[in-house]
Amino acid sequence: MISAKVILASASPRRAELLESAGVRFDVVPGHIDETPLPGEEPVPHVLRLAREKADEVAAREDGRLFIGADTIVLCDGEIMGKPRDDGDAARMLTKLSGRGHQVITGFAVFDRDRGRSISRAVTTQVFFKPLSAEEIAAYVATGCPLDKAGAYAIQGGAAYMVERIDGSYTNVVGLPLCEVVAALVELAGE
């Protein structure tokens, strides 16, 4: 499908699995950037900036043509929820999400180094959680799974039963809006 060398600028095994499932051949080279939100930075500009910075940082030090950067956050009542700091923060996030809707926003950037062109977009999915008991939250936090997930949960894993429904892209909630990313790769590779 895409013959150009593709680099995924992410250490996320979930993003790699999604790209693999679409038949994209790629190498994984994690980006190393500061993911702290800038003062006053809104959620969509935040994820788009981080996605571009990840792709650009890896492109500056690795061979390849197409570089994919991505960043996912959970947004609930205006709070940007990235990865929790510790178990207590994970429990706090899950308590806040319990019985409510929230948004999962993933920004991605595909940078074509040969042409100096990039495509960046943000995709939003609405996710609705069932009410969670304190015991359910404690048991899930005890698995260790929440610590490297935005919003402290993985829809494709142990938290699947917590999700009543979603409106939008499932792969976006996993960490990479696959339909949109593949379309960007095809567009750039085909030029």
C-alpha cells in the first residue's frame, strides 16, 4: 500500500498494533519531548502541537520519509487528563469519569520529510462510562494498567466493561484514529 519508509514516533504498543492491523509497514522510534501543556493551551491545540513535535523530533534524527506523531488525552469538565502520576491519581480520574460522558481527543501529524509537507488533524470520540463502584476502581487500579493510559483506562483491555457506549472512532480511543491516519499516509505517499 505505502512503499515509502514510515516511522511511528511513539512507544505505544497499541498504536503499533493498530498500524500493523492496517497493513502499514513501519519502524518504531519513540519521540522524546516535554508533554506539559503550555499555559492557557486548549486541548485540541495541545494534542496537535505534541503530535507535530514528536514527528519532527524523530524526523530530525532518523532516516525515513513519513513520520507519524500522535498524542491522546481524555477531556472531562475541561480537565485534560493525560497519564496518571500514580495510583491515587488514576483512582481520582476514574472516579471523575464514573457514570459520565467524556471526550477522547487524539491529535496526529504525518510529516513527509522529502516534500516538507505534513498533515495534522485532531479526532474526538465521545465515551460514556457506567457508574463505577469504589471496589471496581480499586481493582482496576491494582492491575497497574491505568498508569500508562490517558484518563487512566484502556478501552481495549480491562476497562472495556466500564464503557456503556462510544460515539465516534473506536481506534481513536485506543490511541490512533486509524482511518484518518491511513488516509493521510496514502495522500502524502501518493503525491
